[in-house]
Amino acid sequence: MALIYEYGNWVSVNNKIALQQILKGIWQQRLFLDEAIELSEGSDDKHYQPFLQFDNNQIRANNFVGFIQNGDEVIEIYPKVFKLQLPQPSEAEKMLMLRHIFYWFSYCRKWNFPFDQASLDTISVNEFPELIINLIANQFLNCVSKQPLTKYQELEDTMQTPRGAINFKRYINRGISNANFQNIECDYEPFVFDNKVNRVIKYCSRLLLNQTKFSENLRTLQEVVFILDEVEEQAYSIHDIESISLNSFFEDYIKILDSCRLILGQKLYSSNTYDLSQWCLLFPMEYIFEDFLAGFLEVKFSKQWKVEYQKSNEYLSNNPKVFQMQHDIFLTSKDGSNKTIIVDTKYKLRPGNFKSDPKKGIAQSDLYQMLSYAYKRGCTDVILVYPNNSEEINPPDKFELVSGFGGKDKITVTAIEIPFSSLNDFSALESKLIEALGSTLNSILNESKP
């Protein structure tokens, strides 16, 4: 098993060609990507994949975190925010990194991760793939054993006694045209335990059974399959899940289907129906950082601010109407002042000495982009948000951009670090984040008041 970081060191792998094929296949499916993600140049090339760099028999991670499993070979990729502090992480430190990842996902909106932080409290597994399998297996078992799902199942059948609705089109084509007048084509929906949801759960359990080597996972998954013994064995794809609709009353089963998406969304299909030996779970960290911050602001600051994610109702050019703007996060104050702030997330680790740099580690292109957005939006305040790269959070840096049209218009860009990770005091991470964001937002709000 290899443990690497985003943009970390090069490491050797055993089967380079097989690994490249897996990643190309995953990328060509692109079932895990949100439509908002911008595709890189050359991404339509059949040999393209954005996950790893290859150099002979060595690999280096790009900006995706998660794991890649090819048979017995497992590559775990962790966020770069831990790279300097944990060059050779212990088992306990690996679990701490996983707790961070689960915490970030708990606030994500676009990246639906069907587990919460509490799910890790009773688990000692610290291999990323086996941990995910353990969480999914226990989720399956808890649900199917405590709340068995009996559901109306759409069926098509040929009968001599009508049941449900007669499908006249099928009856003409199959019955009358072949002189089988007694065979009536019917569509009906019996209330059954052998339904599509349970079949998907059983199929995914079979996939995980063929993959896991952890005895506890094997026992749990075997129990799920035993409970679903009366359910028909059938293979499914992620596209089949999208056609399933459930009442909001079945919230636990809705989360289970999200777990099934994780399994089927990055499964490479082979001649063996139940083969999951080649399996990946990969997430682009730039979008996780952005999604996490938007969700956190929405949950913790919605009383003070209206939070709009990926706001894109304006264009830089009015005539012709082109160059659509898309802000990461757009805030509007609810205190009656209608104060607006553009928030842009930058998943970049600024150098340790950035405070001595007049530019404070900010790319000029980022400032150009925010300036154009702010002027077009009529917004005088922009916040650039960076993750911390040490336990000590640096104070904000401000830049004043004054218009050349008489100097009447001024835009203030505030660059802040947020406590995105903490190896010394993870339990206090949330309270520190609330304090850091609240302090910056209140400061901007107070400065705008006469």
C-alpha cells in the first residue's frame, strides 16, 4: 500500500499499465464529476486522466484525494494541507486525516457523502478503502434489518386473467398478431420486498464482499445478503439508481442509494458481474474546499447573511452578452444594509514567509479576476479564502484597489487564512473557524457603516 499526498513525492508502483487503464476508464465515465467542474484542456483525449502523473514506473498525485485499488495494490491520496506536518504519518495520524476529510464532507452540498463524523467513533479501521466498505456495510445492515423496505414494484407480465392495467400496444404486438388472444399483456405494481432498491443494495453488497479482506466487513455484508435472500440477484449500474424515486419518509434508504452511487459511480465494468477489484474513490480538493466553505457559511451564518453558491446571473460584457461570471460564494447582509461580499476560495498553500512578501502570496491573475467581478457587480468588498498551512493562523491582509476614474470607487480585497485543519486540537476546529469567519465578516460590515 502506498500513501501519498497531493502534489507530493514520486513513488514507485508495480503495474503502471494496468493503473493507467483504470484511471482512463474512470475519467471517461466521469460519473463522479459535478457539471460545474471545468474540464482541463485535452480532457477529451482518450488517453487523458487528471488523477496521477506518470514517469516510468513512478507516480505523483495531482489535486484529487481518495484511493485507487487495483487488486492487492492500494494507493491512498491525502490532502496537501497535511504534507509538511505529517511526512510519514502514523496509524493514529492517518485516522486524524480521515476525520478531517469526513468533517469537510459533512458540510458539503454538491458532493453528497452519506456518512457523518460520528460514524468513525466506533471504528478502528484506518485503511481508506476498508474504512469506506465498513461504513457502507454497517449502513446497509442497520437499515435493512431495522426498517425493511417493501415497495411497489413496476412489473410487466403476460396473463390470462387481467391484473392492473392492460398494455394494449404490447397485447396487439405479442398476443393478437400471433393469434394468442388468451395472453393478455398487463402492467401492474405489487407491494413486494423483492424491489429495485433492495436488489441494488444486494448487488452492491456482493461487490463489496468480493473486495474486502477485513473479517468484520465480511461478516456484516454476509448478514446483509442473508436478510435479502428473497431478493433477486441482478447487476445494476449507476444509471439504474437515477431512475429510483423514494418518498422523503425513507431518508435512510435515500442515504443508502448515495452510498451505492459511490460504489457504482467509480466501478470499472468487467466480464465478471461482481468484480470490484479495480475500484477508485477520488474527489477534487479545490471543489471540496469551496463546497465545504459554502455549506459552513450557510449553516453557521445564515441568520446574518444570505449565502448564494456559484452565483452566475451577470456577464462581464453586456453587448454582446458573453463572459458569464460565476462567484464561488456571494453574501448579502440581512441587517437591512444589503451589504454584499464576494467570497472566492483559493485552495493554495502560500509559502511560510508570505507575510514578508508585499503581494502576500496572492497571484496577480486572482486579483485581476476579483477586480473585474467586483466592479461589474458593484461590490466594494472581496474576500480571498486560503486554507491554513500551520497551527498558527495568520492575520488578514488587505489590498485597496482604487479606480482610475477620479478615484471615487474603491474595492477592498481581504485575504484570510481559515483553520481548515488542525493536528493539535481537531475538536476546537469548528469553533475557531466560526471565530475567524465571523471576525472578518463583522469587520467588513462595521467598516461600511457611517
